Amino acid sequence: MKAIRVHTFGGPEVLTLDEIPVPQPGPGEVLVRIQAIGVNFIDIYFRTGLYKADPPITLGMEASGVVEAVGEGFTQLVPGDRVAYCMTRGSYAEYAVIPAWQAIQIPDSLDFESAAAALLQGMTAHYLTHSTFELKPGHTALVHAAAGGTGRLIVQMAKMRGARVIATTSSAAKAEIVRRTGADEIILYTQQDFQPEVKRLTDGRGVDVVYDSVGASTFDGSLNSLRPRGMMVTFGNASGPVPPIEPLLLSQKGSLFLTRPTLFTYCATPEELRWRATDVLNWIAQGKLTLHIEKVYPLAQAAQAHIDLAGRKTTGKLLLK
Ligand code: NDP
């Protein structure tokens, strides 16, 4: 089968289209014939070596497809079932083996592309808004990179939960998209220092929570945008990883909470995974949550998808086929 792999860490040019054997499912695993592949920023972190794995690495965490074979000991899926998943690396390929409990059955009303676009970013937005900081009416959230794949879903879920959303993005064209997504206030953080603007928009108080996926370039401003005892959720490194900080800083800025969550610890059990996946897929099927698939690239053009994502050119989900 064909697979996009990394043999040495580096830029998009290190991605190679290799011919490798089709993997076989062991006990408790399933083999999925892949129909559509979700591209995520985490794929870039594995390509550059920021996130650790031993090469050769088949990239990609997310896909949808058809169950081709079921390993021993798992009876809830049969060949032919339509499934999607997002927590096992190796999806930039024609087939992938995953732990069977991670396979989510796709509702009949959803096509493979929507299913491959929904889970990773959708369940991330779900755990951030429903669990890490449980948004309620009366809360104000600051959401960075709000025109991005994950950002657009966080904005929608924060509004579903009744919160006020202050969003940041880099251009007027992206700002228009964020406005249509439902954000209450939008700051162009490339043209304006967002921290005083957040303070102005909250009458000097600061926000209850910051959802910050940008990392290095926004971290300090995000801490300064919080109300006393507010929560800083740093969940990504699009501009680079956040350097170490002194815990005393959190006390000086008003007894702040700081967390660095990952999807994996918020979908650690089959029950929690199913709760989040079912909510996300149902909301999409019911039209309560809107997915925006920006572009579908052939598998062999994965490098171009990485260039576009890292180059801030995109405003939604990228897929490979
Ligand atoms: P996005 O579609 O959001 O793309 C990244 C966006 O980040 C860009 O479009 C850009 O938006 C913004 N950005 C700001 N500074 C930079 C920079 N220097 N270089 C590149 N982009 C920059 O990607 P994803 O939705 O795939 O992922 C968003 C973030 O969420 C990533 O950091 C990812 O790691 C994180 N994430 C974390 C998870 C977790 O569980 N911890 C799970 C899922 C995603 P703009 O032009 O508006 O500034």
C-alpha cells in the first residue's frame, strides 16, 4: 500500500510516498481501508520532531474508512462497517490498524469526508469547552486562531454553551469568517496588541478563560488577558512551544490556573470517547455544528497541505484522499 512517511525530521520536503506492506490487525484491533484523511497541526509536530517518535513514521492521526478485517476478541464491529477515528498515528496511508475501541461508527447521514474532518478538532473543541473549562452563560472566553479548523469549532461550541466569545485572527478576510462563525468580538492580533483590547472589551476585568493554540507568540498576552483566578488553557504550538515559566508568575498575575491538555487524556476511556464523538457527529448531522472543509488534496500532495496549514493560508479543515 502507499503511505506518506518521515525518515528524517524536517520541513515538508522530508515527506516521502512509500510502498509498504498492508498492516494486519492483532487481538482487539481493526484494519481500516481508508477513504479520507484529516490533516492536523499535530502531523507537522511529528514531521519536525517537536513531538517524539522513532522514524520511519507514517504520519496522520485521523481518518474515515471501511472496516476491512477485525482482530480476535472484538465483536462490536464487522467488515463493511463505516468508521472514523483520530487517536492512532498512521492515517496518511491506504490502510491503517487501530485499537478497535477507538473506531467510531459513522451515522448514515454523514459522508466519509465529513467524518474524517469532524473528530479530532471537534472532540478537542468539545473537551476544552465542556470539561477543561466548563463554559456557562455569563462566562467570557478568549479564543485565538479562531478562523482555523479547531478555532471555528471552539467558537461555535462556546456560543452553544451561552458564553461570550472574544476571538483573534490574522487578517480581515479571516475576521469575516470568524464573525459568521458567531464570535461576539474580533481582534486582528497581527495589527493590534490583543491584551489591552481584551481588557477594554471586558471593562478592565479580563476573561474567564483563554483557549490558546498559538503558543509562544501569544502566551504572555494571554496570561495578561485573564481575570484573577482565570484559567489559561495552552493547548497548541502553532507559533512554537511556550518556554518554561516560574509558577510564581501565576500568583503575581492573580492566582491564575494554567493547564496544558491533550485530547488523549480527555478521551482516555471508551465511554468518554463515545460521549464526545456522539455529540460532535450528531450536532453536525442536525446542523447545529458547521464543518468547513477547505480543501481536499491527493495523498501524494501531503507536503502541500502542510505548507498551506503552517503558512496560515487556511480557514478550516484540510483532507487528503
Ligand atoms: P489551524 O487550522 O488552527 O491552523 C493554525 C492557525 O494558527 C493558523 O491558521 C493561524 O491562524 C494560527 N497561527 C498563529 N501563529 C502562527 C504561526 N506562527 N504559524 C502558523 N500558524 C499560526 O490548525 P489546527 O486546527 O489543526 O490546530 C490548531 C492548534 O490546535 C494547533 O496548535 C494544534 O496543535 C492544536 N490542537 C491541540 C490539541 C490538543 O488536544 N492539545 C488537539 C487539536 C489541535 P491566524 O492566521 O488566524 O493567526
